[in-house]
Amino acid sequence: MDGLGLGLEETLQYLGQQRPTLAEFEQWILDRNDGEVEPLRIERINAALSGAEYGDDLKRAIRAIEELPPTLSPDDIAFWKEHGYIVVHEAISRADCLSAEAAVWKFLNMDPTDPETWYAPSDHGIMRQFFHHPALRANRRSPRIHKAFSQIWGTADLWMTIDRISFNPPERGSWKFTGPNLHWDTTLAPPVPFGVSGLIYLTDTDAEQGAFTCVPGFHRRIDRWVSELPPGANPRTQDLEALGAEPIAGRAGDLIIWHKALPHGSRPNSAKRPRIVQYLSMYPTKGERQAWR
């Protein structure tokens, strides 16, 4: 689904509720890709399923990322290894950031100058089902972002996720933060597998503006922590804030990448402006699935 430019939840809902024919499903996919799935994406999907070797054009596209100047410096890599997250400043241009932010405001039918419009009811809390827009796609195609993920994974042969956006307005009397609080998006069956997630701040975001929050460095001790829990204890229901959670501030256009072993989430917004982010990540073709815990 990532290769076809489809969001997971929207696709499952469409298939389950509409029960389309194959032709209808194909057209639905094209509608979410401006009418075309590029030949290189189709080739890559087919190669992942069949084990076939990549063609020359696809090899060149991957090599072009490998040959780009590093996005992450040696100090950045050292910080990543120590803390399990990294902030990539100016991951996208200011213009691209403003275009994506404007698209979010329009999709939500909200006025950035009128706080009374910021609190429309949502079935998904601060998460919003907005996947498809030229501005969001432009950010996913950023070579600088691709290079950062390739440095972390050690390969440029990566898939880009098709994730949604988040809109976290300031708390007020009639609206309180609904989460997500600290959690994991990975199995906790040891050894916890390596994986990464990411987001782009589309607005300047102070620490207490509902900023991304995580427990730095926890990837280096998670297996020991899980093994030391009392028998039968659920690691996901422990007091994760007590592990040392910290909010990570950033500027519009900053990319945060974090190790999936870090407890992470958002937090209540006590500032005056909403926090708006676009989620995205990259990963190599997946192998065997691990048991879920």
C-alpha cells in the first residue's frame, strides 16, 4: 500500500465498506495518485513480490540518493545512537512547509486567524485522515529526507510511508488533550526490533505546544526494562512518563526521526497556537514478522 501511495486506514475502510470490483479499486488507487502510479514504483512493487532484480532506471534512482551529500553529520549520527532520536533542521524548504500547512487548514475547513474554528469534533482525536495532496507528496519526495533515512538504515533502497497529519490545538475549558500519550508502535517481544518513525513540524512548535515527546535513550535499555517487569505485567500500561519523558521543540520544516523502541507521543498544548505535523517514515522491504507483545 505504501508503494501504491495509499494510507492504511483509508484503504481498509474503502475495501470493507464499499466492496469495490477490481476495476473500481484500480481507479480509486489512480485517483489518489493524480491519475498515475509511476512505472518505477510499479517495477519496485513487482520486484519486492517476485524477487526479481531491479532494472537500470530503478538502480540509478537509488544510486542518486546514495551519492547525495550527507544530511546527517557525524555528530548527528552520534546523537542518534545515544538518544534514539534526531532533529533534522530545515528538512524541507520554507515554501514547501507553508504549502503543506495551508493544505491542512483548507482540508480541516479551519481559519488560522479564528480560534473558534479550531475545535470541530473529530472521530480520530488530534489525528486527521488527510493523506493526499500535492504538498504532502512533495514532502515525501524530498531527497534530503530520503538521505537522512538512508543514513540511519544504511541503505537508500527504502519505501516511504503514506501517513496522516496531526492537528493539536491549545487546551481550553471545553476541549482537553485526548492523546496519544506515551506509547509504542512496535512489538515489545524481546529483542525489540529496529525500526524508525518520523514527523515534520509544519508550524513552529515550542516544548509545551503539544510537541512530540519521547524518552531519550530508552532504546538502549528497553530489553532489560521489559525483562525486569513483574511476571504478567503489561509493559504498555506502566507509568511511562516516569521513565524520563521530554518534549522536543522544533521549527517549521524540521524533521524528527525516532527509534521505535522509544516511548513516544504528543502532550497537552498549553500555548496559543496549534501544533500541526505531517507523519512520514521510510523502511526497507520487510522480512519476517515478529510475535506481538
